[in-house]
Amino acid sequence: MKRSNLLIGFYLVLIFASGVTVGVFGTHLYMARSVIAKAPPKPSPEEFRREYVNEMQTRLNLTPEQMTKFNQVLDETGSKVHAERERHNQDMKSIREEHVNRVRALLTDAQLPAYEQLRKEREERAKKNQPRK
């Protein structure tokens, strides 16, 4: 009877140990970091244009005259987009300035320094988090 009790105890310890082992390996596999693939960097505007022009020329078999006109269209469109982006940036800047002025008008003289500090910290954080161009 003693021998069977020892054998049962041994099997129980063995089952417990195997459960712990499986748990450890399972947790390790579950918690393992997956490989993070980095996206290829975005091409610069010049590279993008060169690839676009090349693709248009090769796939559509554009003539030299068509290529000249196509490049003119790209130049004119780029100028319009740049001008619109500048106008938009100016509009957004004036909206932000109006917002700041209205908030300042709400605050007491004691609150203004804390507000200016808060604005400074937020601007630094925004610059830090801005994607590099």
C-alpha cells in the first residue's frame, strides 16, 4: 500500500510539473513579441513625380509632345496645390490666434501665466510629435 501511495504521489507531482512546464512555454509563446515590419519610407516629391511620369510614359506610350504638355500640367497643378495649402495654413493660423485671444479674455490675470506655460508645453509636444519631412 505504501508503494502505491508513493507512486500516486510521484505521478501527481509529475502531472503538476508538466502542467507548469506547458504553462511557462505557452505564456512565453503568447507573450513573445511579433515582428514589426516597417513600411518603406515615402518617396520624396521629386521621386514620386519621376516615378509617376515614368509610369505614364511607359504605360501610355506618350509622345515627346504629350510629355511636354503633361509636365506643364503637373507644374501648374503643383503650383495651385501649393498656393491652396499656403492659404489653408494662413486660415488655420488666424483661427488659432483668434482662439488663443478669446481664451485669454476668459482668464484672470493670475491664470494667464499658467495658460501661457500650458500653451508652450503643448507647442513643444506638437513639434516633437510632428513627422519629419
